[in-house]
Amino acid sequence: MIDSVNIMTGALAQALETMAFMEIMSIEEDASAPDETFCAEISFNGPQQGSIQIVAGRRFAETPAENIRALDEVTEAEFRDALKELATVTCGLI
């Protein structure tokens, strides 16, 4: 199970770095859960099958869209699309 977690974390980190200019940092112990979350899911088939879900708070979900498009503000549709693209790229890397 640990290898799977490392593979998924590594793929997500690579996707964030290359497409959104973001990096994964360790979580703060006192960090609270976001009030509002958004989910992007992609399913895959082949020798292995399943799905990948990325669940993120609004602020996190907005950041890739802002970085990719070089915008100060993004619409909900734009950050949902960016979150879906992040899931797609992460799935491809896995």
C-alpha cells in the first residue's frame, strides 16, 4: 500500500509542478478542513481499472487555474476545469 501512496503522491506532485508551478509541502498539524470542497474524477480502463479523485478546497482549486492562465481571479468553471485537467494529468502519470 505504501508504494501505491508514494506513486500517487509523486504523480500528483509532478503534475502540480509542471502544469501549475506548485509544489507539495508538508501539512500543518493545525490546518482546518475547507468549508467548501470540489471533486474531479477520472476513470481508467486497461490491464488495471479504477478511478482517481482529487478533492480540494476552493482556494487550492483556484490556484492551478490562476497559474496556468496567469490570471488574478478565475471563475468557478475555470477552476473546476483546471482541477479536472490536474486529475487527467495525474492519472496519465500514474
